Amino acid sequence: MTGATDGDGEAVSEVRRPSVAAVARDRRVWLILAVVAGLLVCCCSAVVGTLVALSSGLLSA
């Protein structure tokens, strides 16, 4: 049996995916994670602040 071929009958080289350790060393990954974490903290603190204000009656009409 022969290896994998493309439509022209030529052998297709295997593409290796980067390992998790290689991806973790990339600074862009850490920057994206930091931005996502910052947005998550901001959104959660806004929700908690709103709930505290509602429970203390500061936002009641």
C-alpha cells in the first residue's frame, strides 16, 4: 500500500502540529489569555457591584 497522495498523485507531506509546550512559550498566547482574564474580571466586578447596589437599595426608584 502506498502513502497518502494528493489529487495529482504526488506524496503529501505530513504537517506536524506544535506541541502544547511550544504553544505555551509563545508570548502571543499569554497576551491573549491576559486580555481575556482582564475582561472577565471587569465584567464580573461590574455584575457584583450592580448586585450589591441593588441589594442595598441604591438603585431603587
